[in-house]
Amino acid sequence: MRDVTLLDIFEHRIAQKYLNRSGLAHAIAVAYHAFHLSKEHQLDVDIAAKAGLLHDMGHYTWYKNGKWDYDLYKQNDIHPIKGAERAHKLLIRLGENPIKAKTIALAILFHTDSFLPSNDIVRTPLQQVVKWADEKDEEEGGMHHYRTIEYERAEKSIIRLDKWIDEEYNH
Ligand SMILES: [Fe+2]
């Protein structure tokens, strides 16, 4: 049994706010990729899917004169740090197992090298899987953040993924 489902997370207003900001369609796609990759590598599918869903929730809006400013973003972005912290807070609030919450937060923290001065982190298999899952859904010029999905369809996708995770947990 899991303490928190993807649907619990998805329905929370904090998740709604930040998932919509960085692209709900991308978040769901990465959760699915993370599920499949973690299953393939015999890792915890629930932890991987949750980290996938929440990995970009730390994004800030770097706008200048109403337009996204890529240079400002590159220079100042710390979204993996913010995302790790936001996800951890949300998960604990929802009643997540604290060991799981920490593992998910760390996977979010290390899902990209973009904010680090060097790219020499040694990742755990789970952290690597979340990074790959994100890269699988990346589009040129950050377009993956702008893909949209209807609420009902998103909700259905989340419920289906929850079902798959439960099936993995039950056998
Ligand atoms: Fe991403």
C-alpha cells in the first residue's frame, strides 16, 4: 500500500499551480517515462513516477517585458533546488513516507546539471532514471513546457498510472 497516490498529488492546489506553470503535459509524460524506465531497471516505480511528475515544479517565471528571457533563466535558474524543496513540502503535507519523500526530493534535485557549476555528479540508478525520463520528453527550445493537455485527460492519465503502480506493488 502507498500512503500517497499520484492523484492525491495531482489534485492538490500547490501541485496544480506549479505543474501548470512548467507544463502539465510534460510533467505527466515524464512520470510515464520514469515509470517504464524504473520498471525496466527494477527500481521503485512509485518513487520514480512521483519524481517524474514533480521534477519541474521549482520553475520560476523569468519574464522581461512580458517575454520569457532565456538569458535571465540560464543565469539565475535554480529550479531543481526549488523543486526538490517544494515537492518535499507537498509530499510531507500529504502524508508521504518521509524516506520516500527524501528520495523523491533528491531525484528532483539531481534531474539536470543545468544549474550546477560542473557536471560531475554520480547519480543513483533512480536519479539517473528520472534524468533520462526528462530528456526523453525534451523538445528543442524548451517547447515541451508549452504543450497543453485538457484537465480531464490529464486526470485520466494520472489515474491510469496510479493503477499500473498499484499493480507493480501488488505482485
Ligand atoms: Fe523537465
